[in-house]
Amino acid sequence: MPIAQSLLPEFDHEMGTTRTLLEIVPEAHWSYKPHPKSMSLGQLASHIPVIVSVWGMRTLRDSGFDVNPATAAQRPEIHSVADLLAVFDEAVQSMRAALAETSDEAMRETWTLSRDGQTIFSLPRVAVLRSFIMNHIIHHRGQLSVYLRLQDVPLPSIYGPSADTPV
């Protein structure tokens, strides 16, 4: 089985689960922060589609990326839950299509993240997709679930029952 085909079921599952959390972000609490050093709820929720739309696509299309602010990617404008879902849905559709077309040879190529020309890491593209993209989304989805819990938003099932959703 091609590498991309083995990743697609996981991608579909994780993106579907992620969308269920994005759907319930309360716009009225967009500026909520659990701590002064934390991102706001809106910033955190908006970061997730950016991982897919910007970082996911760069991982699939490019051989690396330098995060020097002068070369930073344009981020989509997200100011509401409607924007959040529209950007996420479009990004997931685009990334899924690009992932499905990625050859095993391309999956094995080295992808490098750098800052001002200094390598942060170099890994096979498939490892970048799993760690830097998928796990990164899952990490922020976990943070988002805590923010939502602190706002008394009932949480959906993620990897099994939640206190609010038996199954």
C-alpha cells in the first residue's frame, strides 16, 4: 500500500474529530485566555486551520521552509466560527487531495524547517506530516478542549467518551 494511502484514514479521522471541536467554539468567548501568556480562544482555534492550510500544504509541496519573518506565509483571515470552519474545510479538502497524490518517493524525501538559514530539523516528509502537522494539530486540539471545558462547553467524544458525551 502506498504511504499516502496508509495515512489518509488517520488524516480523515483526525480532521473529522478536530472539526467537531471547531464547530462548538463559542464566538462570545473569542478573546478568552486561561492565562496571560496563553493564546486567546480565537487565536488558538484559528491556529489549527493554519496548520493545515499553510504548513500542511508547504510540507507536501516544498522541500522545506525558513520561518524567517520576512518569508512567513500569509495567514487566512479568521474572525468568526463561520470563517474558522470555511478555512478549515477548504484546507482539509486541499491537503487531502495533495496528500492522496503524493508518491512514496516524495514521502521519503527530506524536508527541512529552518530559521534564518539555521536548520531546526530535517526529516523525511512522511515524518514531518505525522509529527509537525498531524501531531501538532492534535496537540492544539487538546489545548482547545481544555479552553472549551473552562468555558463550560460540553465536549464531544474524541478518543472515547467524554464527561459530556458517553460515546
